[in-house]
Amino acid sequence: MLEDPKAAVEQELGSRLPEGVRVVAVEETADTIYLVLPSIPMAGGGGRALSDQELESVAGGGVHDERTGSNETCVVSPECDEIID
């Protein structure tokens, strides 16, 4: 692993990594601990904040009103089909 970390990772994965990818293995010592932070957001979206509409759709809080075409968060009354804002 320390001699050729890229080859070791490729062997473990069973596939080759892209040519431009560099793999570095570092052995910790008794007095040094290494923390590795990702350089790009792993969640996708380029690190941008979700819009209110995107948040509502993920949270399941939105109701689409076919009559108005609105996607605003609403409460549906169980007694009828009426949508209450």
C-alpha cells in the first residue's frame, strides 16, 4: 500500500482509476493524525443551497394543486378535497 497506493486501490476495486487520479498513502505516527477532507462537495449540486421548492419536495411537505398549478406547501383537509393554505 505504501509503495504503490494507486495499484493497491485498483487491485482492491478490481478496476483501473483514471490516468489523472493520484492516490497517496500516509502512515500515521504516534504523535501525528491525518484528517482528509474532500476537495469538492460529495452531495452533488456543486455545493449550492437548495431552493425552497427543492427543499419542500425533498421533505415531502409540498402538495401540487391541480386546479391552480401551485406547488406551495399546503394542508389537505381530511374531511374534504379542499386545499387550505
